Amino acid sequence: MSIDRRHFLGAAAAGFALARPAFAASDPVRIGVPTALTGPYADLGNQAKRAVSFAVDEANAAGGVDGRAVEVRFLDTQAKADLARQQGEKLALGGYNLLIGAPASGEALAMGPMLARWDALYMSTINKADDITGASCQPRMFRVNRQDAADAAAIKPWLSKRPEAKWALVAADIAWGHGSGGRFKQAVESLGKTLVSESFTPFGTNDYAPYIQAVKNSGADGLWVLLAGRDAITFTTQAAQFGLLDKLTVAGISYMTDNNARAVGAISKGIWGVINYSSTLDNPANNRFVADWAKKYPGSAPSNFEGDTYIGMQVILQAVIKAKSVAPGDVAKAMEGTEFTTILGQQLMRKADHQLVGPNFFGQVKESNGVLRPVIDMTIPADIATPPPDGTCKLGAAG
């Protein structure tokens, strides 16, 4: 079954209403956002916050979701798993039980087993660990963004064309860093190349000098970086000071994003990476989204995490329409096996593992319309970019 975005966002093209309209239904759609508003991943969390706020305002300006008002509440998790579990519970038990937007995979993995007890649902829009839709999958946990396995599917075609034979890895010492780092190592070795240095850095590291020196000493001619948010900015700034970026081909995932490229400036130019979403994607739905975004947030375009989180909101709100209910169990059932209308086109939420099937992209930081940002050079279609379920996910009933 396909759900059409126009059912509740038809007024978007006209901009946002100045006055909140009257809503016909009594039960609002309550969105809970346990996300990092402070700490090393605060930039990621605030991107999620902007995207959710955009989707909420857009839906309400269009008359709500099947006549229901959409409400939202945000709580700070600092990207810490234990705090995400506490804040997720507080939101869910307070009635904001359609959860979305935590940046760190450990947060999703901590909340997942609690969702049925909380009578909640969680939508991943940034978390990349394969276990979320693999061995640790849950009946009420879903993902719209590309996972580690999908990013690995984008890495290999690019890596196979590169001349660099020796690679170094610098990754965050968290679930995502180890999972994605392992995928990168497999890709390197499968192509007859060598991973000559591996460094896993503590979350929130301020001094990357030892790790930068390890890369310089390794003899690597390519560097793969798995750092995000403030960690990515700090590492890049210090690596440039050490002259590292001039000597190596540099690439990564969730590393040189729109916001990070803007933060570090010219030194980001030429850095490669997986691009899960780009505001430069040219299709009618995305062009409309980007134009409306610029009206709400003047002078800006949606970032990769903002685009993915907006897709998460599209799926949740369309599932509410299908379910004719705001109960998380009903909404979860409505998501399974359904095709949704998104800014990347029609995408299927797989019933087997709750992964949204979509395309992926690869590119590098270039100047686009006078701004340095990741620009897509290669598109990996959905049937290749989203690998099939790995068989480890054993889902029970979504309700």
C-alpha cells in the first residue's frame, strides 16, 4: 500500500500558516524527540530538532494529520545511551510516545527493548548500527536512514576505482565507529588493499594529536574517518594543522557533512564521503522541500541529517493516516510492508527488518552555488544500496 504525502502536506507549497487552524480530531499526534542538544553530538541533535519542527509546523499549517494536531517535545540525551533511555521513558510515559531523532546508535539500542513496556515507537533517522535492524531489532523500532551495510555497499564501488593501496582508519570508539569501521576494513581487504592503521578515539576527544601522528607514521596514502559532530570538526581542524589533509586522500561517513564543511571552511574542499541525503538532489518533491525549508530557515538548505529526519517524520505521519490511530502499536503495524511517499521518491518499509529501502550516494565537498558542501558524484540505486535482511532480525508482532 502507498501513502500519499499530499493527504496532509498539501498546503506546504503556500508556506506556513500564520495562525494555527482548528483541528477536527481530539487525539493529537504527539512526537517525542530524545536527542543530543548539548555535548559532542549537539549539532546532530539540533539538526534533528530543526527537521522535526519543520515537519510539525508544515503538517499543522496544512490542517494537521487526518484532522489531528501534531505536537512535539524535546529532551536532551547528550548522545548517552543511559540518558536516552531515561529521556525516552519520560517522553513516552508523558504521552509523547512516537519517538524519533536520537543521533547515536547506542541510544537506539538502549531504547529499543523498552518500547513495548513504554507503549512507544522509535524511528531511527541518524543511527547506523546494523544491529538496529539486525540482531537487536524490535517490533516497534524502525529505520529510514541508511545503515552501515548500506554505506558499505556505496564504499566498495568508489574504493575499487581509487589508486590508494594503503589506508588508515580513525573512528569513534562507539557502536557506530566499530561497526562501520569493520565494514570498511572488509571492503579494503576484499579489494586487495591494506588497512595499515586503526584508531578508535574516545567520544568527545579534544586532542587528536596521538591519532594523527599514528596515521602519519603508518605510511597510509588514504584516510577513512568515522567521526561526527564536534568530534569531526575538532579532528579535521587539528589534522589540517599537522598537514595531514594535504598528504592523503581523505573520506568518510557522516564526517564532512553540510554543517561540518561550513564549520571548517576551505580545508573541507575535496574530502570524499558517503552522502545519504543532499539538498542538491533534483526531483520535484525535494526541490519543493528545499524551497519551503529556506522560507522557514532563511539562508539555509537542509543538511543530510535534516533530510533523513524529515523523511522519518513523513513516514510516521503517513503511517498515522493509514492506521487511523495515534497508538504506537497501531502505527507500527501500519508501517510494516508499506510504501511511503518521500522526498527521495516512493520507498518501502520492509516488513522483515523494518528498514526503509532507498538509494545511497557518494561524492565530495565542492563549491555549489557559492557554498562548500558535499556534492553527489555517484548514485547507488535502492536495490543495491539497501542490502537484503541479514537473517539475524527475528521480529514478533508489532503491536
